[in-house]
Amino acid sequence: MDILDRLSNLDYIEKAAERLDKEAVLLDADKLSQDLQAKVVGQAQVCQDLAQ
């Protein structure tokens, strides 16, 4: 048994990861672009391109 097994519930983490892999993730491109622009100064076009 390694240190990660002792410090975490590995079975629970693996099952949760499998569930997340099966779920669709929807992103709002406009919101993502706005959030990126709020954190990155002077790169509005790059933020918009990344969000699309």
C-alpha cells in the first residue's frame, strides 16, 4: 500500500472520475471569454478565440 492509498479513498476517486467522464460538460462561450478577459489584460482577441 502506497502513501496515496492511505491518504485518500482511491476507489471513490476512481468511480467519481468515471462518472465525470460520462457526463457532458457545457460551457458558455461568452461567459468564458468575459472571465478570461477579466484575468488577462490586453489580450481580448485571444480570449475570444479560446472561448470559441
